[in-house]
Amino acid sequence: MTYDAGSGPRAGLLGGETVRGLPAGVTLLGLLGDDGERLADAGATARSAPAEVHPLAGVRLLAPSRDPPRSGTVCASWTTCAAATGPSAGPPTCTRPGRRPPPSTSGTPPP
């Protein structure tokens, strides 16, 4: 989890009504990308030797990452999709959940 206890965003572990913080500068995003070992090690550290401990009521919960990575395969907009695939490719599709096609799905970007 990511939280702020008054000194900026910090990664930590929630256990019941207690937040156990990891050292400053550690981010959840930085703990991802391997086989889970970094995340597991960070959890063990937060349990056994937290950098700080706060009651849950004393922190503000934040989004896991303020700047998540973006995949080049996810379309920024329907217009971008259509422009990238060209009008002959058919209706643009998008991999973002909850997105709906525009009223006109001709594959041609609007002027």
C-alpha cells in the first residue's frame, strides 16, 4: 500500500489498524518486476523492522503509484487508434477496460 503520514508518499504494509512503513524512497512500483521476491522481502521487513509505524486512522491512503507505467499497446484515444491502424483496418479497438467505441467506428479519424 501507499500512504502519507504527513511527510510525503511512502510504501508500507497494512496489518489490522496499523500501517508499517518501508524506508523512504521505496515504492510499490520499484518492488515489482521480478518473481515476487522483492515484494515478499519488503513485506517481511515491514513486519519485523518497519521504518515507521502509524495507526491507520493517522494516515491518508494513496493510489499505489502516482505515475504508473504505460504500455505502448494501449491506445490513448480512439482517434489515435484509428490514425495508427489506418482506415482500411476496420473499426479501431482498444484494450482499456470500460472504453466504448465512438459513435462512428469507420476507422477514419475525425477531421
